[in-house]
Amino acid sequence: MLADAIINSGDTAWVLISAGLVLFMVPGLAFFYAGLVEEAMYW
């Protein structure tokens, strides 16, 4: 069963794009929590 496992390029792309978006989001969330975001962005 495990020997038949094939790396799916679609799944690999999904994981890489998701990880990239998370790594892009983390500093922005940190700045948001630190209060470095402009006051005009709050609705």
C-alpha cells in the first residue's frame, strides 16, 4: 500500500501555496496585534 503512494503535484502545490500565505499573514497579524496598523482601518 505505502509503496504505491505517488506525490500528487496538485496536493503539493496546495500545501506550498497555503504555507506561503500563512507565512505572509503572520507578520501582518503581529503588526495588527502590536497596534502598528493605522486607526483608519478600523470600521
